[in-house]
Amino acid sequence: MKYACIDVGLKRVGVAICLQDDIVIPQNAIIRKNRNQAAREVDDFLSQWQIDGLVVGIPKGGSSSKEMQRRIEHFVSLLNFSKEIFYQDEHSSSKEAKEQMQGITKQKRDGRIDSIAAKIILERFLYRNL
């Protein structure tokens, strides 16, 4: 089964895939101009890679996370993805991604950290569910 993961943010959507052998690979992030454009690009990505299951990072707990959770669920509702969708706690995934990137390259706002966060979220999902 081919899995993809998205880490939905207000400016970028981090993307990672797992095609076989539990090896998760971050992909180029999708830069959000608006939610409809970003949803179309996510749909194109999922179709192109023939993804069977989509894992979506979502904040769990805390009052400030409720609004972001609502936004993420709305974004997912815009997708034309008819296969299984799983929600996975994204707690500290961006912080962990930044730590992994330290010393490797200058941290730019190009989406690399967002896609590494998606990779971390997908690895957590796979570890707990497969």
C-alpha cells in the first residue's frame, strides 16, 4: 500500500511519501497561494503517485489547536481523494524537523522543513499502525 502524508500549514503544505519497505521520502512542499489551488496540487500529487492512503498531520489538544484542526479538516474536505484518510498527531513534528535540518543548510522558507515534518508524521503513523 502506498501512503502519502501532508502537513497542512497556512503558507505551505509539507508532503512525504512511503512507497515500499517503510522508507519515507520528503517531497517538495506545495506553496499555498489559496486553499483551492493547494488542494488541486495535493490531488494531482496523490493521483500522480497512485496513493492508496493519505495521512494528515493534525494538532491534538489545547484550545489554540482547535482552530487549526478545523482549518485542516476543511482543507481535507476540498480534496477529491476517495481512498482512506488517516489523522495523525503532529505534536512537535516541525520542531523535530528543524532540529534535523540544523547545520545541514540555511533554513529557508521553501518548505523543506514542512516536508520533513510530514515525513516524521508519516513515520509515526507507520510505526504505530503497520
